[in-house]
Amino acid sequence: MASFNQDDAAIAGVYAQSLFDLAQAEGRADDVHLELQQFAKLLDDHADFARVVESPLVDLDARKALLEKALRGNADDLVVNTLQVLNRKGRLPLVRAVVAEFSAIYKRTHGIVDVVVRTAIPLSAALRKRIEAVAARITGGTPSLTEEVDPSLLGGIVLLVGDRKYDASLAKDLHEVRQRLAVRSSRAATASITA
């Protein structure tokens, strides 16, 4: 995924906020959010399509026709119209940033908090529910869990909630034990030298 500078992110934020306001006013914010996520996945899964959509070198009229043919009747008109406005204004290369900004606005408005859960093995359904309940208490919102399997953790769990990290992994515990042993060894060596 491309990275965007601060100006591009600000521009994308304006388009995303406008689209969100329209979708919210028409009671279609959930559908538009889902369709934008699907469109971003389409770009991720089909590199040739993404190059055509995001390249500033592609003729605007050709891109307009492609978007109409591919999306009109298959996607919400608010989504298609927004993509067409982005295209007409030469801003379609910012489409991923618009999708990300829309998603952030949607989540903030609906009290949804992204939570990354790292475990050594995949979560069972029961454990996932328990983690969702704990994450809801921690965040005060509705957690949107992303699961990551990391065998290097050996066991336990790591939760990433915004910029906070809750680490209850066996790997962390072993690291702390190693550090304590190293400090003790260092102290013992220093004591034997000074004695």
C-alpha cells in the first residue's frame, strides 16, 4: 500500500468526511463502509486494476468508463459517484487514503476500537469471546479484533490497543527472567571483584 504525505491525508480526509456525512444522512453509512473495504480489497487483490485506478498517467475518460462499467449497478451510487469525483479532480490515486480515513471516521462515530491480538496459536471461539469482553472493558468501546499468530511468543497473549500494549506472553516473561539473571550475575561478578 502506498504511503501518503500529510497534505494528501488532509485532502483524503475532506473527501472521506463528505462521503461519510452523505452516507450517514441517508442511513447508508454501514453499507458504504463495507463497500469501500471491498473496493480496497479489490485493489489489493488485482494489481493491474489497481495500477489503472491509481495511476495519474491513465486517461481520466478511460478511467471514468472503467469505473462505470465495473461498479455502476454493483456498488452503492454514493461510492461510485465519489470515485468519479476523485477521478474528475485527479485525486483517484488517493483512493486508499480516502478509504482509510472513511473507516477511521466510521469507527470513531460507532465507538469501534481496533485491537490486535497476538498469540502463539490460533484463538478458540471461547477465548476470542473472552478477549473481546476484556478489550471492551479496556477500551470502553466495541473492539474490532485482528488476530495474529506469532509462534515466537511461545504462549500467552499480547494485546495492542491503539498505542497501548498489554503483554502477557511467555516470551516476555522469559526475557524478563533473562534480564534479572544477567543483573544478578553482573552484581555477583562485581562483588567478587571488589571483595
